[in-house]
Amino acid sequence: MDQIPALARVFAYLSLLTIGGGMAAYPEMKSLVVDVHHWLTNEQVIHIYSVGQMAPGPNMMMVAAMGERVSGLAGAAVAALAFFVPTGILTFGVGRLWNKLAGWPWRDSIQKGLGPVAIGLAVAGLITFGRGSITGWVTVVIGLAVFTLTLQTKINPALLILGGAIVGVVALR
């Protein structure tokens, strides 16, 4: 229970970094959860994040799993609320303001500037995630195969996830 205030601070802060999606916050999440607070190992964060990507609903609900590992059910509730409430309030406020600024000349410039920021943050998250996930030639092949199939076919991503899991069970046991 003594970690509850720290969980609230960390996940409230991380919620504000999710411009471009959850992967945008991943490098800082890994740093805070693994390196600073030592709540989880890098492998545990990768596992929880991966499962969160496969689970139905908002993929960032995986923050509840991280909070649960740290402080049980209370930690799960605090991490989830701290992660979603600040961003929800900010989104609501900015959305209302954005509509009022429809004729503002800088509005388009801000939108055009935030696009590359979102991409940069997401790519940084992808690289951080990849450093911990790509551990040998088999994982390189799996990643490249999924990347190629995603871009060149219309295969259902659920089948790619299932295929990756099967290859993992067979080749990485």
C-alpha cells in the first residue's frame, strides 16, 4: 500500500505523454517502472504490454496489470484511474477549446506540428520496445514477417498474433 501515491504520480504523469497512443509513453514507462522504481523487470513490462495489445478494449488498460503487480487490487485501480482521468479531462477541455478556435490561424499549424511529434514519440516507443523484445534471429524473423504481412496483405492481425504465439511456443521454448 505504501506504493499507492507513487503509482498515482507515475501513471498520471505517463498519461500526459500519450500523444500518438500508448507506445508514445512506453520509453518513459519502462524507465520509471523498471529503472527508477524497480516495480517490474523489463521482461515483465514487455509481457504485460504485449498482452495489453492483444486484449479487447483499450490496450492501455494494461496499466492496471502493472498497478496490480505493485500493490494488488488497489494498485490496479489507482494506476488505471491515474492514467485515464488526467488525459480524459485534458482531452475534454482541449476538445471544447479547439472547437471555439475553429477560425484561429494557428490552429492548423498546431495540428501539423503535433503529427510529427506523435510519430516521433511512437517510433521512440517502438525502438525501446524492440530492444527488449528482439532477442535473437527467431524474434527478428517473426517481427519482419508480421511487419511485411501487415503492409502487403489484409490478413487479420489476430491471425498474425496467433501465428507469432505458435512460432514462439515451437521455436523459443
